[in-house]
Amino acid sequence: MERMVMEAQARPSMSKGQRRQLRGEGKVPAVIYGRGEDTLPLIVNGRALRQVLITGGSNVLVDLAVKASGKKTRQETVMFKEIQRDVIHQDQIIHVDFIRISMTDKIEVAVTLNFIGEPVGLKEGGVLSMVTREVTIKCLPGDIPERLDVDISTLDIGESLAADALDVEEKFEMITPLETVLAQVLIPIAEELPEAAAEELEKDKEATAAEAQAAEMAPEAEK
């Protein structure tokens, strides 16, 4: 897992208006917490923050150099805990939560799945459904993978692949339930209902509608 370096500035408590002004200057309010230490409010450069996310992704390890007025620069090893984005402008980050980590303590992280291959069932008219896009694993921060590859080429119509089929290294502990379906090849809707079955279903619908109409008219007849 790649490690990135970023600078941050300690900040005092700010009003909503002051935080809005910060964002207008291209800066992003943030906080850092965890490992039994005090929560520390920060200011980070918005451009540098976006570059870190583009380069390393949301699971990247960050060596944060925190500067405070009149104090020695403080080094913190952190990861992103929460990234808040503007509802309308999703590329605009409005707040970030960092969490302190130890390189010797395992942590739980969500890792993106990379589906490989074309299921054999697609050639027979099946429809591929990617049910789960990421799984949660537990490992040391330095071992966090960028993604986990999932080979779906052998899936036939009506078959599915669950988390227990993932070939993960021993250093990774799977937290996502092993029965969780990751991908499946569905039977085409047109084939699920043969013509005879479709006609029978239509007759059932007509009979139900007739019964409902008769029930509505029954009170009028009693009058």
C-alpha cells in the first residue's frame, strides 16, 4: 500500500460562516482522532487533498505533518475515516475525518472488487449481475490491497459466486460474511416464462380482475 505525505494546519474552533470562508479559499476543514488521543481540528489544502485521493484512493496511508503556531511540527500516521462532499458538486470536498492508526495493529477496511473475465453464461443469453462491489477485510495497514481480483469467467446461467470463493492471502481476514453473493448470472426474463406459462399467467390475471369486479358490484345487487 502506497503512503502519501500531506501537510495540515491546526485550527481553532470555527463558526459555520468561517468554515465556509475557508472553503472559498480552497481549504478544507478536517479533524483527526483515535487511539485514545484528543480530537484535533485541522485545515488541509483542498488541491493537495484531491491529489492524494486521486493517486492513492480512499484507503491510502497518509503521513500527516501537522503544524501549529509556536509548536514543533507533529507527525501523524492516519487514514481517511469519512469524506464529506457537496451534495450538488460531488468533486468538492467540504470536510474530512482522519483516524490515527498504528502500523502494527490490524484494521478493518473496505476493498473494491475487480471482476475479471466474461461468464460463459453470457454466451447462452444469461445476464450478469454484480451484486457486491466491495468486501471488508482485516489486515495490517501496510498490507491493504488496492483491490481484490474476482474471476467470474466460469459462471454459467443460474450460478453465483459468494465471498467464500475469494482466493485471499492468509494475512487477510475476511469480515464480510462468506455467504455474501458477489456476482451471479441470471436467467433471461424471456426464458423464465415460456409462452404457455405466460398465457396461463395472463388468464389468472383476467380471472382475478373479474372476481374483483364482481365483488365491487355485489353490494349494489343487495340494494
